[in-house]
Amino acid sequence: MKIEKLTPNQIAENIILGKYPYNSDEYGEAVNRIYSFVHLDNSIDIIQRMANSDKFDVLCALSFIISESHSRDLLCNHNQLKPIIRKVLSKNCYRANFDLVGVLGLFIENSLAETDDYLIYLHLIDSDNYVVNFLAISYLLHFNDEVLQKLNTLSDFDMIIEFPNCIDKQWFDNLIKGKIFLKI
């Protein structure tokens, strides 16, 4: 049956069952249909069902759907989305984690985070995957001093590296260019 004739619930079920090969045109069309439905209808049940899967392609689809939502929608639904995001991040799927770093950062940046969210963010900073690690560190630039202090309190940053008094854009640009060396 063609994707356009299926309901979003049927499409989600087909993705969960692996009926669309990952990265195929059908897969992309299915993910975009679910995204459109979730975005317009504000339906969280499809996202919750997808979060129960351990399959790479389902987690990638889910992380794409969540990360592409407008920040206003994410902020309005943060209480429903945070447990789902925590669940997906705990599965340690690097591709999904990459997409969700910014979403978790958005919650932290807007004071919608709990201690668990900060701890998960610290785990992303310490990720084995360089890209996830780099993105989480880069997102630190979005945080105010209060958030950075909370992260510092919950971590062992001071034991691992010496941060300058103020982490600002100039400091980070120099870090990227290799002009700042962190003491380990």
C-alpha cells in the first residue's frame, strides 16, 4: 500500500517493523509524513511508541522528528518530550544523540531542565563519539553562567580541565583553531 494512503499510526508501525529500508526514498517519505502529522496535530503517542524501539532506523527517524520540530512546539511540550528524549539518549545511538543534543540544550537553555537532564548532557559531553562530544561542547556557548555553574557543580570539570574564567565565543574560536590548550 502506498504511504500516502496510510494513516500516521500505520506509517509509524511500518517504520517500527522495519518495512522501509533505512535511508530509502520510502523511509524518507514515511518520516516526513509522520513529522508533518506530529507537527500539525501535536500528537505525542506516535513518538512514544517509536521511543520504545531499539532499532537504529526507528531511533534515527524519531530523533529527526523531534529535532526538526519548531522550538516553540518543543518548549510547549517539554514535559511530555523530556522522558522520551531521555529514553532515546539512554540507548546510546550516536546518530540519534547527535540530533537530540540541541533539543536537550534548548530545554536547559530555557530553564526547563531537571538535574537528570544536566547529568545526561554531561554524559553527551563525555561521549565516545567525537561528533556528539564536539556538538555538546559547542552548545555550551548557548548557556548562561548559571547553567555552566550547575554543570560544573554536577561534574568533575575542575578536576579534568581548567576552564578560563569566562567561556566566550573568542575563547571557543581559539580552541577550535588550536590556540588554547586545556590542561589534562
